[in-house]
Amino acid sequence: MAIVESGVTLNFPDNNFFRFQDCQGYTRIQQNFKEMDVCWYDQINDILYIIELKDWGDGSLLEEKDLKFTVDMVNDLKNKISNHRINELFKKTLDSISMFISILLNKPYSVNIQNCSPFTITNNATIKLISIINWINPDTTYVSSIHSAYKAYFKPYATLLGIRTYVVMTKTQAAGHYPWIT
């Protein structure tokens, strides 16, 4: 079954995936909690992929064409949008990882989330955090800058948790790395 969101299609080779948004255990606690879009466990290679899907178009703003907005105003808006995106990606990552940590620590509430998952991971599983951006602008400098800022925010957590892959990449880049992304 294919998952399509934000102009990105995920076509996993098996049914070892779930979405937090469909999990009642998550929806009951989501007030200030965020989630990444899809979790897929590659059981053969013992890799848990936690994936966020976003559509950022070409990065242009309607305000850029509106004469009421100066270049400085537009740049200020772009900076605010960029900071918001970085913070959102960071929060979604941290909250999603926290749910899996609670499962691995066998905390009482974690059974409500584990029940939504068709798989069980172990402490030995490799975790890969991937934010895939549907970006139609051929210049990927902006997505690269978001990737760098996100990595800087998340690096201490990645070090603590032994996570080596935590990336923000365009749909085109992701499709080049993973055959199940189109």
C-alpha cells in the first residue's frame, strides 16, 4: 500500500509501517506533542525509518510580488518561516523518538503506541530520521541550509541516542537514495 502525502509517495516493500496520526495511543496525548508522518521498520536490515513529509513548493512567497512589502520585510518573513520550519522538524523528531524510547523502556503508556505498530524494534535497531521535502526549485540551497540548521539542533540528541542518520533532503535526493520513494 502506497502512502502519498505532500507530493511524495512512499511504497515500502512490506507492510511493516504505521502512522502515528492513525494511532489512538498517540492522538490521546498529542496536545503539545508532534509526530513524524510514517514509521517503517526494515526488519531484514534492522533499520527503523522515521519519516517526515513536507511540501515547500519552490520557496517563493506571494509577498515577494506585492509592492506593499519591501525586500527587508520579505527577507524577515523568510527568516521567520525558516526558523519555524527548523523548530517544527526538530520538535517532530524529538517527540517521535521519545515515543519509541518509551516503548524500548517498556513504560506503562507505551503499550498504547506499540499496539499501533505491526513491528517490534529492539535496542539494536538502527534509527534513520528522514525529512523529505517536495521542493520544485532546481536550486536546493535553501533545503541544504535547513538541513544544516536541523543537524546542528539535533546533534546532541543524535550523539546521546546513537543516531547517525538524521537528514533533511529533497524528494529528488531521497528518491536517489531509497527505491521506495517517488
